[in-house]
Amino acid sequence: SLGGRQEPPGQEEEVVKISERFGDFMENCNNKFWVPVRQEGGRWISLSSSSLVPYLPWTPGQPNGGRHQACVEAKFDKLNGSFQGYNDLNCAKSIRCFFCKLNTLQKFSLRGMCKEAITDTKFVMSVDMQNSNRPHWKGYRTTEISFSSSSSSWLLMDTSSEKVVATYNESSHWPVGRHTWRIPPGVCGSQGGRRELLLSSCSSSEFSCGDGTCLPLSSKCDGISDCKDELDERDCRVVEFPTNRHYKETLPPVGRREGKMIPTQVSVAVEVMSVTDIKESSMAWACKLQLNLSWVDSRVRWRDLRSNQNMNVLLQSDILPNIWVAALIFANSPNNEITIMDEKASLTVEKVGNFT
């Protein structure tokens, strides 16, 4: 969620340097920290790349926990602080300090703040070594996010006026992700209140989970929950109707070219599944067929479209009576039959571009 990565150390010198970055390593971490290595199928692999880890300086008798101890710690001597080696541990029952490598200039974005606050939306993160290695965010203009030890809260502050515009105190580690911040009176109106803000390092081609974890946009609404809070599978409606103009479902979508109206082009494809009856005397026949109609409707906005068209199915609540659907009249049928949208019909959306 901080935009960093966990890579296993490649030699003892790296392990020692990591321990020195923890500050008071003995008091805060009890001379131990997690190594981003995990056992899978009898192999010890990297958490970041899933490749085999070549550097595994096990202490004598280790590993000894079999498949029940699939995680790794780096252990240091409590008296002289020297590096002793790796031990395997139970992942669920053991608590250790951990580390990750961060980019020097890690960019973040802040979303959800009211326009009246005039706060920055783009930030650069750095690590405050003097404040328990906590991250600190500085905006491109006059806003910063920092931790206040006196109030045990994260403060969103305008440095030009030294005015606090939002506070968050549900976690002392970091405020990354989607959280509810307290807004003081006079910032987003005369009354104070709460507002959900999203602080994320995700790029425009990624989706941010509630904890700030970044996922490819292709993982959004793909039927598989990748976020711990399952946020990537919420609000997966395909169609979004315009709010700035009225959508008339009784009128087909039309275009204009050089001042002239262009009618809707509807493609028709028919597949005869079976012939059920033939009457030579009346020159009539009956069949079971599959009818596909396709057209473009640029009046609505399509959201979270997947490459698999079968996953872009519109619900009946979206279709009727809200959206225009093409209809076909069988003029050569006895009663001029017309296609209808019922439980036997479905409406799907085809993604034809690589839009985000």
C-alpha cells in the first residue's frame, strides 16, 4: 500500500543494513524481523517474484517445522547484536517486525476532499527516520500529511496557514487506503463532520483496494475478489446513465454528420438452430433460431467492462424500462411478430477498445 516492494536479502551485509534501519532494533523488534520468503511445495520462494531464493543462511538445525512453519525470520544475538541466521516460523502465530524497499520519490494521490478545502491532490512520500520510521507526505503546493505524536493522529495540514483540514486517528502506522477522516468546522462548510478519503500510490491504470493495495484495472469486477475487503467486486454495474441530460429510452441513438441526422446502424445475425415444422401446402415452415442484434449507444457511459463479453451482462433492472433496445419485426410471419426483451433474452456489452 505504500508503493514499496519486499525483496529477500542477497547476502549477510544486506541483512545487517536492514536491521540497522529499524532504529532501536533490540527494544522494538526483539532482535528479529520477517524475511519475505515463504515455503511452497517444499521450496523456499520470494514473496515478490515467486522465484527460488538462493541466499538462505539457516541457523544450525533449521528449518525444522516442516510445512507448518512456512515463514522465515532473521535472528540476531541479544547480547552483541551479531547476525545468527534464519529460522522457520509459523506464519499465523508469530509476530515480527517487517521491512520493505520504497522508492526515493514515491508519488501518491488524495481523493475525496471537498473543493472548498483547496488541498493538494498529488503528494510525494518520504520516511521520517526521527519519527519511528513513519511515512510523511508533502503536497506539490502547501499541503502535507504527517503524524502527530501529541494527539496520536494523522494530520492533513495547510502549511501556509498552519491550519489542520482533516484528522485520522484509527491507525498509528499510516493512513494509506480508504478511511474516514474527521473534518473540522469551516473546512467543507460551517459544520464539521466526517469524510471518506482515499490516499493511494496506485497509477491511473490500477485500482486501489480499501487498504491501499494496487491491482490492475483488469481485476476490477472480474468475478474474483482480489482485495481483502472485496472492494474490487462492489458496485459492478455496467451502465451509467447521463446526469446532465435526459435519456429517452423510447428513442434510438442517432448521430449527426455535416448537419444531417444519421440513423442507428443495427447489425443482424441469425443462426437457425433447428427446423421444427414444414408445411408444403401453405408454403410455411417453423424453426428455432438464435437472433443477435448489435448497435452502438454513445448516450450512456459503460463502466468496468471486461474483455470477456459474457461478463458484461446487463441486469433486467438496467434494461427495462431504462435503456433503448433494438427490435426486429418478422414481416413474413402470420402476426408480424416482433422481438421482445424477456427472460429468454439477454443484453451484453462488447468492449472494443483498451479504455480504463
